[in-house]
Amino acid sequence: MLFKVLSNLTHFQKACVLLSVDLTAITLALCVAFSNTAESTQWMTVAWYLPAVLVAGTFALHSFGLNRVKLNTFGIDEVAKVFIVAAALSVTGYVVSEAIGPSHLRLSTMVEFGAFFAFLSVGSRFLMLRIVERIYATQMPRKQVLIYGAGQTGQQMAAALQTDHEFKAFGFVDDDPNLQKLTILGLKVHSPKRIASIVRRNRIDRVVLAMPSANQSVRLRIGKRLSGLECEVLAMPSFADIVLRGEEVTAAAPIKLDSLLGRDAVESELPQTEGTYRDHRILVTGAGGSIGGELCRQIARCRPQNLVLVDHSEYALYRITNELRQEYPGLRMTAVLGSIEHPELMRETLMNHQIEVVFHAAAYKHVNMVETNAFEGVRNNVIGTRVLAEEARLARVDRFILVSTDKAVRPQSTMGSTKRMAELVIQDLAKRSEHTKFSMVRFGNVLGSSGSVIPLFQKQIRDLGPVTVTHPEVTRYFMTIDEAVRLVLLTGTFSRGGDVFVLDMGAPVSIYEMARKMIEAAGYSVRDEANPSGDIPIAFTGLQDGEKMHEELLIGSDMLTTPHPKIMRAQEKMLSELQIASALQDLRRAIETRDEGLLTSTLRCYVETEETEVVAAPLPKIPALSVVGEF
């Protein structure tokens, strides 16, 4: 209860509390000082000039800003100001007492008053600070920080942590034996030999290397020595570097994802689509994933009439719905927990909410995971897509947009084959749909998504390596998650049925060069033959099953333009209705009987790879594309 009251106090209310404490201290100090005098008129004298001293005290305290100083920043400078105010009030009281009549008041009485006031004012603040710290400690315990390095940077950090509500400096560790066993800023300096026991015994949450003068290799060795402890280990530059040499600090900051693209991001070149989706009823599958979640965020900004989120992961669905509720409190939103493989759930959801637009982002996308779980990959990516798309057609949804991947182009992996099969399923439905316009958008890897190499590289760099790359020459197409989603939203307005949209993503990015950039951006050097004394090595693990050396975005060479220069429409072969029906029947039978051979042969039969070519139905003529507009 008291914690909640303290947390809800405004700055003005806190200032009023401190001012009241000081005025009470003035009153008490006057009473104590005059109680030691033998004058019979002492209390009458107090009554005469107490109001004047209180007014003068209010003015002086406010002028020095003592009632606005936070308790945890009250230091020697503020104590000096309190003594100045005390002296001024003592003089004011003496002058007033002489002015109102000959009281024969001794100056020593007013000196006693000033001393008592200073003691009460300073003491009350330190007492309140201890009480507040205890209350906050029981409700919000601060994390313990052990500072490695008791030099200037370490001392500055310890001083900064004295006023922090989240972290608390436990002590110092330093290699210098002359500093060990000393107490600096109230914190003991320990020997590095005791660091393991200190961390375990005192539950240290974080060890900070405050030794900016040490070279990178020294900090690297210390970091490795601490890596076995169950706490975070961080290194920091000096405060002078932060203030005076910003470029050095910036070089060691986390790398911006845009700098890894090898091209300018296209977000600024994509027109806004807010008006297109406003007041529409929209459903997003895979809403808890990287792409699905960003789709929900950007659609929410468009102020749809209703946004329906579908995901089979309870936690992922909770996380994105909770985020959207906080960010867009007026958004009408429904969370549907379940799988796209269940036709009765999809039918009910589409009909009950009268969905107009479907963005289908739900898919298993991790190449290696799907390779070893092929049945579930096909069940979710192919059969689930067919179930959802067929129900969308029967519900007469206006538009259906499939989120696809460049791994669907002449795939070598099971995941890529399932995504290509999903594309073929959508193209087949597009030919037979009288109302729903089906389309798909194909793009490369998304920087920072759950399946991206970026989070993996970042973790490996934090662990001081090695950073693992499959092959020195492997390349991938990349884009930021924001431009990927804006692309999906934009292409949804271009569709005339059966379209495969592709983004001009520029040149493919070398994964090896990306790893080098991220290591150097973190302030380390790459250890290789040219630099054997470097900090972090890059290890080559070899391509795994299903992985390609270079990804592609197009199966054929024919491309059609769209109203946007960065977006193209691929002109590719399609399967006939009979072929799709036969393929789905064989895939369902393979899943039911757990026949891996039938599953693999069916995908190879119907999906065009580098070694095979499927004889397919000709591509139907599709009307010219229109510009962005209302549905």
C-alpha cells in the first residue's frame, strides 16, 4: 500500500512534502533553542517572529531548490546549501527579534536554532531515503552489479548507480593489489581470485568490465574467465569516450540492421497503404510470428474495422495481442487460438467475423527443422494453406495474400518444396475462384526475424565466438521486416488473381561479410590467417541438408511490371486442377501412413527443382494491374 502511494506521488507533491518537513524542522528548532533560555517572555517572542522566519525559510528553501532535490541525489553540495539557509534564518530571526522590541535575545540562541534546523533537515532526508529504499527493495529488488576495475571509470559508474532504481553496485574487483581491501565510495575492492565465490554467494546479476584503457584482447581474456559464471558480463567505454569521442563509442555500438543490406532500404519508396485497409475486416494467420506480428502492427495503424489474429502458439498470440491492446487501445481485435489445419475453426472464424482480407503468414519456415520434421511441415505449410484458402473462397473473402519465400524457387529443402507447393495450390484456386482474388508475395530473408542469422550471430558475438557460417561463399537476399510487411500490404492492392509478386531486393548479401561487419561493429576484430591475434574467429560448418549456396527469387525469366518500380510480377508455370488434386491426395496419404518415400517422391514430382521440370498448365491471361486504391 505504502509502495503504491509513493510510486503515484507527482514531483510537485514530493516537493511539497520536503518543504513541509523543512518548515516543521524550523518550528522544532526554534522551540528547542528557546527552551534553553531563561527569559520569561521566550514563548511570546517565538510567537511574534516565527511566522517571519517561516516565510523567510520558505523563500530561501525554494530559492536554493532544496525541496526539489531527489532524496537519492542529496549530497555534499545540498548539505552546504542547508547550512547556508540555516545561517540566513538565524540572522533573520535575530534581526526580527531586535526589530520588534528589546528582547535581550542572545545571538547564541539563534546559532543553536540554526544548528538544530540543519541537523533536523539533513537527518530527516537521510532517514526518509533509508525508509524509501527499504520499501522499494521489498517491492522492486535492485539487481546486483560487480564492477571489474576500481579506476576512474569504475568509480564514475558506481557513483551513477547510487541513484539508479534498477541496479545497485555491490563492490569492485581490481587486479592492483594496492587497491584490494580498500573501500572506495563505500564499496569494498576485492581480489579477482574471489570473483567466483562473490558472484555465487551474493547473487550478482551482472559483471561490468570498467577498464577502457585495457586493449580488446585483455578484456576478451577476462570475459572468457567470467563466462562460466551465471551472470551477464558486459564491457563499457570510458565516460570521456562517451562525451568527447562519440565516433569511437558509436563504432562499438550494436550494428544497425539496415547497414547489412548492401543496398538502400525501400521503406521510403513504398507508398502508404493506410487508406486501403481502413475500416476493413482483416484476418492474419501466424500473427505471433515475426512477419505476422509486424503485419498486425502496421494494419492496426490503418484503423481496420476488425482485426482477427490467428496462431497455434498460446504465448505468441498472448504477446502480440497484449502489445496491440497497449499500443492501440481503441482497436477492435479478436484473438483466435488454433491451427489453420482445422477447417471447422477457419470456417467459423471467417464467417462469424465476415472477413474481407486474409494475410496468410502462418508457416514452418526453419529449413533444418522442417527437414527433420517433414510430415508436419507438409501438413502445416501445404494442407493447412489449402484448408484456409478453400474456406476463404467459400466464405467469399475479397482478397487472400500468401506470404511466400525465395526458398520456394527451385527448392532443395523440404521447407522450400512445401512453400512452392503452397504457391501452386493458391494459383490453382485463383483460376477457379469467382470472387476471391488470390495472390502471393515472395521475398528473401528478413533481418532480425526468429529464423534470421542475425540473432544467432549476436548471441555468438556476446559469447565471444566462434561465429558460425556455413560456407565462405554462401549468399542470401535480405530485407528489413518493415519493408517486407509494407511490400505485402502494397501487393495486396495490386492483385487480379494468381499473381506471384517479387520485390527487387538488389544484390544478394554475403553471409561471411555480414558476420565480419557484425563482429567489427561490436568492437572486436576477426581472428583469421591474416590476423591470428584477433578476438573472434569465424568457423565454417558446411551446408546442411536442404540448404543452397545461393537463393533465387524467380523460377523463370519472364517478369511483368506493376505500378511500383520495386515490385514485379513473376510469370511462372502452373499445375492443372487435376495435378493439384492428385498431389494433395498423395500428400495426405503419405502423412496418414507416415510414408516418407511417398512424401518425398510426391514433392519431387510436382515441384520444379534444379534437376526436375514439371509439365504444367499454361499461365492464364491476367488483366493489367491497377494502382493502389480501395478494394
